[in-house]
Amino acid sequence: MPAGLQVFDQNGALVLDIGHRLARITGMFYTGKNTGYYDIPGTNTGDPWFAAVATNRPAEPVGEASFSLSGNRLFWSFPLPDGVPDSTGLYYNNINYMVFTGVR
């Protein structure tokens, strides 16, 4: 007979089993408006994940960050530094992101 926690919905379908991998939050930070990286804590106990939320929506044109994971390190970069004009003379206003990190 199996032991452990199991959760079922109203139709009797298994929703959660103790064998499922549950995510947990291990950190939160703000990117600021410059390119950078962050080492996600706790990755020795699971696979890293992140969720980024824009904290502001500045005037156009907007510099949205690109995010990528490599091992336990989360990188982000903007098309141009904040307030620097592009080749057409437009000044980009980079978005500050609130980022949640964790492992599952």
C-alpha cells in the first residue's frame, strides 16, 4: 500500500502526489535598468526557474530585457544601455524587472 500525500480533484483525478516536484521560491531581486546576472540560490536541491515582472512601463521606445539561464546563473540584457540613443537618435527607456527565482 502506497504511503504519502496525494490530492485528488472532485472527479477523483490525481492532482498532486508526493512524488511530484514542487517549486519553491529561493530569492527575489530587481534587475535595475542595466545588463547583469544573478546566481540562483539552492540549485543543488533542484532545477532553477525564474519569473520576471516589469515594475514600470516607461515612455516609448522601451528597452525590454532578454533573459537566459545557464546552470544556476540567470542573465539579462537590454538592447542598449538606459538613456543611450540608438542609431536613429531615439533614447531607450529600459524596464526595471522584479524577478522571482527558485528551484523545483
